[in-house]
Amino acid sequence: MTNLINTAKQELLASISTQDPHLNIDEHNTAENDYIAVHIRRGDRIPHGWQYHRKPIPIKEYVDAVLETAKRTQESDSSTPPVLYVASDSPVAIDEFTKAYHGPTFSLSKSVHSDVQRLSSPSEYHQDKFNVLSLEERRSLTKGALVDLALVTGLWDSGRDPYLNAAICSVSSNFCRLAAIGLGWDKAFGNVNNMGEIDKANKRWVDVDLKGQEIPVWQAFELF
């Protein structure tokens, strides 16, 4: 797994260096090596927000959140669109997003390495459908999910990796919840006030689902 994760990270880092030809990808400069992660969960996950009426969150919400977050957080030239790592269980969602976002993106399906590219999800995830797949198919999908998790959350940081600047996701997804841990409390939420409201000016964890309308805005675990 470590080799697969590192291969994906190096491809992402190469995408960032392509944006800036003066960047030395052997040097870990967090101001230049950063990227924004976007996680789009489809399949059997339903948004918590009432405004979506149990339908998928529109791709435009993710694109708008990326642009707003980049404007707030980018330390370099804000006219240069940030490099994004886009993860989803839905190839249709990834295709729709990359067409709507006018900037560089990387995802498993774009990898030039066959052992990484084949891990991309072929269809939306449903637990009941996953359970009847062959052992080899389940292993492949699980590996792909772990690579996505590493890039979406910034976990498994070896110190010479691309630097997770922010995460755009839906709180209804466990990947999204874990992204806040990878970012760290202060970076994810900024200065949280006494009412438990996150710092909208400095947050790097951006939920496109509830959008801070419920307190607490983040919970570590799902309680059934």
C-alpha cells in the first residue's frame, strides 16, 4: 500500500510542479507544494442537508467551494488555479467536476501507472453490491479507497509529500470527517468560538453539505 500511495503522491506533486516550472519537487516547500483535496461521495451515502432533498450535492457546490477556499488560503499568486486531488466513488462525478473546474486536477483514473490507475472506482459504492463482489475485486476497491483516503486527508505524511492545503467534502462521508484529523484542529477549523462555531475566514475543512448550519459542525464518529 505504501508504494501505491507514494506513487500517487509523486504524480500529484509532478502536477503541481508543472504549474510552476521553477519548483524543485525534491524540496518540501509548503507554500508551493500545496493542493486542495476534493472528495465527492455518491452511491449509498445521502447528504444530511435538507436543501438537497436526499439527492446528490450538485457539482457546482464543490467547484464554488474550491474557488472560495483558494481565494482565502492561497499564499502564492491567487490568479493561478490550485491543483486539485479529486476523489470519488463515482467516475461520472469526477468527469463532471473536471469539466466544470478550469484548473489542473489529478485522480486515480488519470494515473500513468497501471497499478494505480486500475484502482479507480468503476461505479458508485453501495455496500450491498460490494459484499457480493469477488475477493479480488473487493481488494482492488479497498486499495483504491485507501490511496484516496491518504490524499484526501493528508495522513501518511512522510515529510516530503505534496502538502494538503484544504479539503472540500461532505460531512456525510467518513472520508470528510477524517480529513479534519489530517489537517489538524487549528488548520481545519481556525479559531473556534465559545459557541462551537468554526472560523469561516481561516477554516481549511470545508463541508459543502451542512455548511456549518448544525452544531457541532464536526463529529468524530457515527452513532447508530
